[in-house]
Amino acid sequence: MVKECELRRIVSDDVPQVVCGAGGLVLARASPDRDATWHAICNACPIPDQLATDRWACLHLRPLKVASKGEDGRTFREYYACHWFYRLYRHGPPTTMAPCHGCPYWFPRPPMAQMEGLGYWKDQAEVLAEVRAMLDTAENIPPTDVPQTEGGDKTSPPPPEAEAQTVPTRREEVSD
Ligand code: SF4
Ligand code: SF4
């Protein structure tokens, strides 16, 4: 048995592929129902549980799964990127949903079928590509060069003034 996940897709060409939409990862290329390897990856993944149990799961959230550098290619790290604010985190988006808690811009996360109609997968791919690039260069950024809130906590919600710069750009892209 494999846990349900709204971000998993079956892409069918000549051979069906099981794709993790959070990471743009092909989990299995053939006989997906009998491949225990990807079952293990999904069953160890925290993203579905977070989305199911955290009431702040949001329309604007783009959960990401990125292979860890220097590992065996099957070790991953999960990020919870807000598609308005992820660029504020130059060392990578939050690894928890804590910044969503109490966020004034929260909107209930609808079923994936509805989000697909809003261009979810296109937006997800763009966020994922940018975050991968951010993570690749993050080691060159001084540790102090991160968004600071009053408490200096990287996981706190971003400052309100960030919205004025970021929201219109992303909103235009989503409405395409
Ligand atoms: S790896 Fe995680 S996010 Fe990706 S399809 Fe599996 S359960 Fe979903
Ligand atoms: S930070 Fe706010 S707007 Fe962004 S995903 Fe979280 S709750 Fe939604």
C-alpha cells in the first residue's frame, strides 16, 4: 500500500510513469503498481500528512521535494514554499509550514482538480526550478543574509511590505 498524495501524477505516454509533482521526479517508469521502491519513498514522505493535518494548508502553498546534494539520489528534503514569498528565503524556503500559521493571506487549499485549472503545475514547475537554483547557490550566501523579522526568526511570516513587490508578478503568471 502507498499513501495517497495529491501531488502524485500518472503520466501516460507509451509507458506509464509515476511522477512526484512536488519534485518533478519520475518515481517509476514501468509497472508502477509493482514497484516497491517508489512506495517506500512516498510512504516516508511528510508532505501528504502535512497537507492533510495542517489546517493552514493553503491555495498558495507549493510543497517541494528536492534531492539532497551529495547523497545517493534517493535522499530528499521537503520544503513548503509560498508562491508569493519563497524568493525572500535565499537559503531555501521553509522546511515546515510554520510561516503559514496565522498568515493574513491564507486561503483554504482547494482540491487539486480545481488548482490545476488555475495553472498549478506550471506555477509549481517554475517555483521548483527557482528554488533548485537558489539551493545550488545558497552555500555562497552569508548565513546572515536571510529575511529577518522582529524576532530574527527565518520561519516567521514574511514582512507585509514584501507583498507589494511580489504578489502582482505571481498573480499575473497564475492567470495565464
Ligand atoms: S514523494 Fe511525497 S510529495 Fe511526491 S508523490 Fe510521493 S508522497 Fe507525494
Ligand atoms: S505564507 Fe500565507 S499565502 Fe503563503 S502559502 Fe502560507 S498561508 Fe498561504
